[in-house]
Amino acid sequence: MRPIETEIVVLGGGVGGYSAAFYAADKGKKVVLVEQDDRLGGVCMNRGCIPSKAFLHATKLLKEADDSSARGITFGKPSINLDEMRAWKETIVQKLADGLAGLAKNRKVEVIRGRGYFEDSTTLRVETSDGQKFVHFNKAIVAVGSKPALPKAFDLGNKRIMTSDEALEIEEIPANLLVVGGGYIGMELGTVYAILGSKITMVEALDSLLLGADADLVRPVKRRAEKLFAEIRLGTKVGKMATSGKHIKVTMEVKGKEKEELFDRVLVSVGRTPLTNDLGLENTKVRKNDNGFIVVNPQQQTDDPVIYAVGDVVGGALLAHKAAREARIAVDVITGETNSFDSIIVPAVVFTDPEVAWCGITEAEAKERELPVEIVRFPWSASGRALSFDRTDGMTKLVIDPVTERVLGVGIVGAGAGDLISEGVLAIEMGATAEDLAESIHPHPTLSETMMEAAEAFYGYSTHIYAPKKKEQVEG
């Protein structure tokens, strides 16, 4: 069979992959996109970001209906049809998949369905349902993503032990669900199942939830989760699991004491691992680190001069929007433009209830690096908009350089924090000062004006809170 000739082959059709393929095509390159799933979109669209946000929205409606009695509005007990809920989620994913397929066609990106394997640094073998195909390329971009980590001690081949992939299918609502891991995946899916009716026990080996976020941002999330979950156990390690009839017997260490408990199902959410095995990378000069991630430089170049890598396979923050930026960097470098992943502000968002979002330097990071900063906070209890829909459990904080007054970091906890954090990203990227934020008129009443008032608090004249500037700072 005659090989397919292309300028760029992209291996993996997730956010990083299709972003690279589409951008390269927009720049006039001939592109082949290889994806083994039936649909483009990768983990984010099919088994991650989109399905989880759909279910979070659905369960949020249930919780809001339940809480509305305080507003003088009472609903009857809701009826939950899991089949219809899954079908609704599937329509969302399919619409997005159809859109991506159409975009690929319009851009004349050739999509090959199958598993790719590097024969060498210029040839990709693709195993398809119609047999083998060979793609000769000038440049390649690896964007195959990651999968949920499942330690061997937990991998019993029992469907009652779930990763996020299986949990998002919501086959049933277990009476008792153990969630192992207090990161964003465990917190988000634990919230979904708790509102649907499961009794949630969450265990986390560390002494805090949501590693990476400042403690004051996590605190409102933890308080709300403690009301929603049956129990949250920090500093708790799970040793082993075993099948016990229709249950999973879990052995864990709680405060130095071993404890055995039975659960209907277990959700293991302890991180993700890159899908870098069985790609034929050993037939190239591409190098992986000890954790299996592909080593790249700031231009997304691997040790093989014609192969680039983006997204989860290169490690760092495993976020779809980071992958999309890396994809553009790789394509720019391939097409002769100057670009690199240096000093780029990557926002993080956790879609818990309330949401948590941050960007730039965190307060904890500033302390660890011994950076002189000033922290200002605006509590949402002083926000008329937050009061109007009973969500005063939020806060907006700024990390500011006390000398230059530049905004170095932004953190937000509260309803819709993920939609608000982009102003913080822009402020840091543009080198904005606290004065720039304070002098920018924000509409009232909105949650966005909490950013403005936090900046005003830096100068001691925030309208809706009393936070006078310290005397020594005024005189200095």
C-alpha cells in the first residue's frame, strides 16, 4: 500500500491534538490527524471536562431546588432518571464531536481512525479497522493524553472500583461510596454522587484538600463538602482493597490505626498517567522521564528534532487549556515563528461548590519563595450580587507586589469563580497594577466588581468593606 505523505502528522485527537491540527491547517500546512477513538475530543470532551460539568450542572439544579425553601419556594421531591440523564449528557458530547468533525473537514485535515505507532522518526504506522496504513511525515506532534491512575493494589478487575472514566457513566447511585483522593476530580465527582443520594466518605493521604490552592480558598469548599459528604478523612492512607460479595472491603490507616470497612463502590481519583507506552517512541530519539512523561523544551520540542509533544504527555498542569496553548507553540515553531512556553499564566479551576480558581503566584508560593507581597481580600459577604442569590461564601484575593503595585496573583473562591478568573489572567499577563483594576469601572451589582473592590482595598478605600491602609504603608 502506498504511504500517505504529509507535512505534519498529529497523534491524538484531544484538545491539544485537534488544536494543533486545525492551527497548522489554518497556516497552510497539509495535516493528518490520527485518533483511535470514534470521536475527536479526547478525554476532556468524551470522558472528562464536558461530561463532568454537565453532571455538575444537573446536580446543582437539584441542590438549588432543595435550598429554595428559604426563599419561600418549595418543590416536590425530584425524580431522577439515570438513563435520561446519561442520554442528555451524550447529546452534548455528540454535538461537540460533530462540530469538531465538521471543522476538520472544512480545514481539509485528513482524520485517520486507528492506533499510531512510530516505525521511525519519519514514519507512523496506523492500525485501523481496514488494516495498516503508513504515514510519512516531515514533522510530528504527539498529543495522546493521559489516563486515570489506578494503583496495582486497587486494580482487582471489579467494576465496583471505578476511576473517573467509569464514574462518569453513572451506572447506579451507590448507597455508600468511598472516594480515594481529595483533588479536583474526587471533589467534583464526589459532589455529583452526594447530591444524587450517595453517602460519601472521602479519604486523602495529605493533610489538606485541593493541593495547589491556597488554604483560605479551600476553606469554604471544605466547609460545604463537610455538610454534603458523610465524612472527610485527611491524613488517611488506603492500604488495600478486596472483593467481599457485592461490596469492596477497604483497609485504611486512620490516625495510625488500621481500619476495615465495606463500601458499595469505590472511586479512585489519585492522579493521571501519560499514555506514552506502546507508541514506538523507542524507535525515535524521543526521551521520557522516570514518570513516563515526554521531555520537551519550552518550544515543545523533544530530543528528536522532528517530533514535538503537547498536553498531558509532557506533564506539568494536566489541563486542556494548557494543552491548547502548547499546541499553538509547537505549530508556530514548526512553521518558523518564534514562540515558547515561558512566563505564561495558566489558570486553574476546580468546579466544586463553591468553585475555586487561581492564577499567577499563590500566597503559599510567595511565602515559600520568600517574595515580598501584600495580600488583599474582598469577602463576598459584602457583595450585593452574592447576597442576592445566597452565595456569600466566596472571596476574591489579590497577591500584589508592594513596591511596583503589580498584580502577581489572583485567587477566587465562590459561585462562578472559573468564569471570573480570566480577568486576573489578563491583568497579570498585561503587567497591570492594583490601580489599573481599581480604576476600571465594573458593573454593579456583579461578582466581577469584587476584583475592583479588592484592588481598592489595597489602597484602603474599598467602598463596601472597611479596610483602611496601614499607617506605616501610607507614610512609606
